[in-house]
Amino acid sequence: MGEQVTFWVLAVVSVAAALGMVFNRKAVYSALMLGTVMLCLAVLYAVQNAPFLAAVQIIVYTGAVMMLFLFVLMLVGVDSSDSFVETLRAQRFWAALAAVGFGVLFIVAIGNVVFSTPTGLAGAIGQGGYIRTLALLLFTKYVFAFEITSALLITAALGAMVLAHRERLTAKATQKDLARARFLGDQPSALPGPGTYARGNAIDMPALLPDGTVSEKSVNRYIARFDVEKDHLPADPKLAEAVKHVAEIEEEAK
């Protein structure tokens, strides 16, 4: 009874997560949905008395492959817009052909499950245990598929490196070059922070320069706009004038 309840609960969660992975427009959310599907499969393996498969599902697929997906997303960028220009010729044709082939394999797999006689766990693993049986199948009958999967993972890692690589058009600036450009510019010193040399240690208090004037660069533009709209200006005329000026600059920038 408990096995059936676990199966139907995780089946609903897995199908919902799979649909969310396919129809979600954000790649990060799709990757998280795929991780949910893999975790559900690991629990189903554990319920079916296959702890080794459950551990491999979590460690290898959820831990390694999913981290590879997220690594690629971080390198490429989640905000990059998708290009609708086909960079490869006949890309849609080969994609449709692959979809048809996948559909045929899916139908064959469903047919084998429905029309074949169940072997059972004891008959499948034999006398050597499930780990030995998996090893024999993996390195004899399915060794080609195993090597192809390894090649696909290596290709994915190399593709991530190629996509993330950017050619540097200019030489990287050294610390000496940055210091020289800073002293030759109009702001040789660091920008004053909010509350520096101010009458209060708060972010809404503009900084005062050594000559006593207000540094408008330290005024938070969002707080300045809020103070002007709500008429919460400081009592000091100099501070109020600086806040008004920053708010005007913010309005012009819109």
C-alpha cells in the first residue's frame, strides 16, 4: 500500500515537473524542474529495493549532470536572448528526424513493458546481486550506449567552454594602469560614502567634503526622489538643496 501511494504521489510530481521543464521560459527554472524529476526517480528506485540506482541517480545525475547544466547557464547567461537565426543548415529537419526517432523508441519501450512478461527483481539480478548484474550489463550489452553518453557529457563541457570564451580585444589593464588612469581622471580619490563626515551615520545623510560643502555623489538618488516627493527634506538648507538637485538629475535621466 505504501509503495503504491509513493508511486502515485511521485508520479504526479514528476509529470508536473517535466511539463514545467518543457514549457517554462526561464532556463534556470527548467533546470530546477529537471532536478525535481531526477530526485523523484531516485526515490522510486529506493522504493523498488534498488538503493545503488537511487544513490547513483542523486550523486551522478542530480549532483554532477545538473551542476553541469547550471554551470553552462551561469557561463552563457540566463538573461541572454535566444536567437531565432539558424546557425546550422537544415537544423529543423534533423531536429524533426531526431524527434521522430525518439518517438519510435518510446513506443517500442512502452510496447515491451506492456506485452512482455515481467521478470521480477529476483529473476533480473540472479545470484550475483544487483550491482554485479548492472556492471555486467553496463560493460557488455550496453557498453556502446555508455561510451556515447560519456562522449555527450564531454561534448557538453567543451561546448560550455566555447560558448563562455570571449576574445579579448585589448590587453588587460594592470594595477599600475588603473592607478594612473585614476589619478589622471577627474576623481583621483575614492567616492565618498553615505554618512561620511556627515552629522548622522545614516544612508540618507549626504557626505561632506573637507571644505564643508555637500558631495552630491554620495546622495542616494532613490532616497532623494522620495524625500522630494514626500517633502521630507533635511532642515539644513545646503543638504536640502543637494537632495533637490540629485532628484532633478534623476527625473531628467528618465
